[in-house]
Amino acid sequence: MHDASQRAMPYSAMQQYDVIVLGAGISGLVAASILTSQGNRVAVVDSYDRVGGNHLDWSSPDGYTFDVGSLIFQDDSPLLRHFPELLSRYIPIKPSWGRLNPQGKITHYPISIRDDIIGAGPLGVARIFASVLYARIFCRRMDNAKDFARFWVGAYLLHRSGLETYMRRFYGVAADKIDLELARKRMLWIAEYASLKNLLRRLLTRKKPRAKNRQMARPREGFATLYQPSVDKLESSGVSFKLSAEMHQICKTVFGFELHLGDSSITTTRIVSTVPIEVAEKLCGTSTSCGLNTITLITLYFSFSGDRGFRQSIIYNFSYEGAWKRLTVYSDFYGRVNDREYFAVEVIAGAVTSPEQAETDFRLHARQNHLFLGDLKLEGSQTLTNAYPIYSKGAAASAADAIQRLRAFGIESMGRQGAFNYQPTARVSTIDVEVAIDGN
Ligand SMILES: Cc1cc2nc3c(=O)[nH]c(=O)nc-3n(C[C@H](O)[C@H](O)[C@H](O)COP(=O)(O)OP(=O)(O)OC[C@H]3O[C@@H](n4cnc5c(N)ncnc54)[C@H](O)[C@@H]3O)c2cc1C
């Protein structure tokens, strides 16, 4: 544990805040909004040079702007309650989703009755139904995400549809190593799709359910343009932003805490942390947790001219080969640049470890599946550590222990990184922070 006696600066010369928020991602911004509205003087500190956390974009000199992942927002998000000014900056989009199945077909996402079930032929269909029946009777005991998926769709369809391979790609570990609780939380759609009641309802109702909300993306210029008005608003309410901050350590004092930042220090009585747990642990000098592994995401940025081979804007890779997980065609949202389409390909580091390997692997797999026939040019790439928590078995318990240790030190840790929580959207991050702050 660090001691305040290490500091050299007189206490009166330090800036004092009621609350210091570590991290200026969605969780940090929402925390700052709530705490300020409660009358607190808040400082938001981030080692990144801009707000938005892992809402990251990348622009090429030729004018292409890509995102690190497929980042889509909705106009009914609770985030807009805190930052209504975002709404007019988003651009409305009409994304469509597809998936490359193991049979080399771009088909319906997440599963296609025509291609995955009927396409298996009479024998295949019989095998699918027999394996579902078997699973529902004999595989009721569930230990991990594979058991969960197998119970609902049966072992044969789980393999044939590529869902098992995709789970490995998505979660970073084999499906039978993924925590059951995460499966229950994140894979409920499998149960919904595969329940007999819902299957019958879908077959009997012809009308497609109407979307309740509008889908939106960041402005063409990037996330900085999106979030600047929110920063301005928070600053005018008294929030102080300290970006590009070198966070050295957090010391306990008789008055609360001191956060040492390069050549200055700030003090507070309360710290809310939304940065990765291990970053907070290092700052506090508490013991570091083990077993909290995260996914490193390599994103490849391509421009293209030719026949891409599909019409959807977002394609998931469910095939047995290829390290890439998902691709997003940004030119569908923002228009072509220099008459070329452009898209980002997300690759989970593991089978490939560098952008060069990821590119070679993607080009080969695309060629094998007759995708992107024409002029495909890599414009750039980005590697993001801590992109997603890996929810291997036991990780949830390790995260809970680490959060408890931080709590004992006095730090409230929350958010996607801070709670090691699989928050898929800004909507979920917002609600979780609202609950975490109001619960204190
Ligand atoms: C690939 C991808 C796709 C996504 N898709 C969507 C989507 O479609 N819709 C949607 O609403 N949201 C999406 N999200 C956003 C995400 O799911 C959360 O809503 C949100 O980004 C979580 O914010 P946060 O502030 O809790 O954490 P983050 O933004 O992850 O991080 C908060 C802070 O932690 C620190 N930090 C993070 N990583 C590191 C590191 N490696 N080292 C040191 N410090 C670090 C930084 O200070 C950062 O500001 C996506 C995110 C990613 C990465």
C-alpha cells in the first residue's frame, strides 16, 4: 500500500475534488454526470488523450474513417438521458447483419432455418432433430457455455451452423471453458430462438416484428466530434478533465486520497474507478489479481473496389476457418470514398498475433469463400488490449474478489473494465453505472 509520506507537495497546493473518476469512457462520463448533478466537484482522469474510452476510430490520410469494432447505438439509449446533445450528432443508419456459415454461404444471422436446417438435406434434418431431442432429455446438466448451447440446439446443429466455432472466436476460449453464468447472460438469444413456443410463433406469424428504436452510428468525422458537446457541458457544470494523464499512484491520507499525476497531485474523499481492475490495483499498490484475462483485438482497415459478394453491412464469421470474427462495411453508412468501399475486420488475437498475420489469414479466407473479388487494399490497423473480458470459468469469482479488495482500499470499481463485466453496449454500461452509484 502506498503511503502519503512519499509526496513532496504541500497539501494546500493540491487541487481538491469531492470525487475523482478514473476513466473517461462511457462509464466514466455517466458517473461524472450523475455525481455532478448530486452537487459534487468532480475530476475525470484518463491516460487516453480523449474521452470515449474504447469507442475508438481511425482515419487514413485518404479520408476513410473506421471504428475499432462494429459500434452501433440506439435512439432510446439511457445514455441520452445524461447526454441528450449526442442525438443530433449521431447519423441514422440501416444496418443489416449476415453471417458466413461453414458451408461457405452468406446467410441469415444468427441462424437460418433454410440454410442451416433444411439445407442439411433429409438425413441431416433428421439428425438435427434427433440431437436436439437427445440434448433436451439427456443433457440437462449444464456446466459451461457449450452445454448451454447444446441443450438448446443439439450437438449436431451447434457444429453444423458454426455456432461453436464462433463462440470460441468471440469469447477467446473454447465454448466448454466459458463460464455458464456468462452464457446465460449473453446467449439468451439461443434459448429464445430454439424454444418450441417461439419457434411455433415465428412459423405462424408472417409479419416481421417492427424495430422499436432507430439504429445510429457516430458522425463521419469520428467519436471526438460526437463527444465534444458532452465534454463542454460537463465542464460548464464544473467537471475538470485531466486527459493524457500519467497516473502514478493513489495514496491514502487522513483526509481521503491523493492521486499522483506526473508532476502534480489531486486529492479527494471518493474515487470511482472505471479503468481495468489491474490498472487500479497497480495504482493502489494492492495485490494484483490473477485469472482476469482479456481479449486483444486486432482491427484491419481495408478499402475495396470490385464485387464484395454480399449485401449486408455487417458479417459474422461462423465458418470453421479464418481468424476474423466480424466485418463492418462503413461505406454503407457514410458513402464511398474515391469511389471505393471501405470496411473494418475484427480479429481476436490468439491464432494470429500480429496485424500482418491477421491480414494474410483474412485475405486467404476471403478468397476461399469468394468474398472481396477485386482490388483489396489494407489502409491501416489498430490493436486494442483489454477489448473484452475473457469469461473463462472462475473469472467472475476472481473479478469479484479483486473488486472487493479495491473496495476495502476505498475504491469503487465499475464499468466494463472496472467491473470486468461483459457490457455489450453503451446502454448496459449506463444502466450499470447508474445502479452502482445510486447503490452507494
Ligand atoms: C469492439 C467493440 C465493439 C463495441 N460495440 C458496441 C456497440 O455496438 N454499441 C454500443 O453501445 N457499445 C459498443 N461497445 C462499447 C462497450 O461495450 C461499452 O458500452 C463501453 O465502451 C464501456 O465503457 P467503459 O467506460 O466501461 O469502458 P472502456 O471504454 O472500455 O474503458 C474505460 C477506460 O479504461 C481505460 N482503459 C481501457 N483499456 C485500457 C488498457 N488496455 N490499458 C489501460 N487503460 C485502459 C481507459 O482509460 C478507458 O478510457 C463496443 C466496444 C468495443 C471495444
